Amino acid sequence: MRQHSLINIAKNSDILFGLEDGRLSNGSCALVGNSGVLMDNEYGELIDSHDIVIRTNHGKIKDFEKNVGQKTD
């Protein structure tokens, strides 16, 4: 299985994410893992408020939207 670094993915995704010169212009980005700590708070709305939401490790979203949000880019 070939591994990709987040930096290389971002460099090659400028058009997909609407980036200019590798930077998100006047926007925000949330990088969300799948730690159980997320279940202790209701961060879903805060996470989804970002312009871009990147999720790692295929964390489960369904039925946990109020804790982890539902948006994924």
C-alpha cells in the first residue's frame, strides 16, 4: 500500500480545495482525527463551520454528528 503525506496531498489538491499557491485564501481548515476524546464534547457544529474539513483514519461519523460533525472534503 502506497502512503501519502498530508503535505503532498495538499500540494496536489490545490484546484480541488480552491487553494491559491498552496494556501487557503481567507478561509479555515479543520483536521479531524478519530480519537474517542471527541465524544466528550459536542464539537460537530464547530468542525462543520470550517471551509475545509479533512478527516483521518476513516473515523465513524454516522450517529455521532453532534460530536464530530458531518462535513468532509
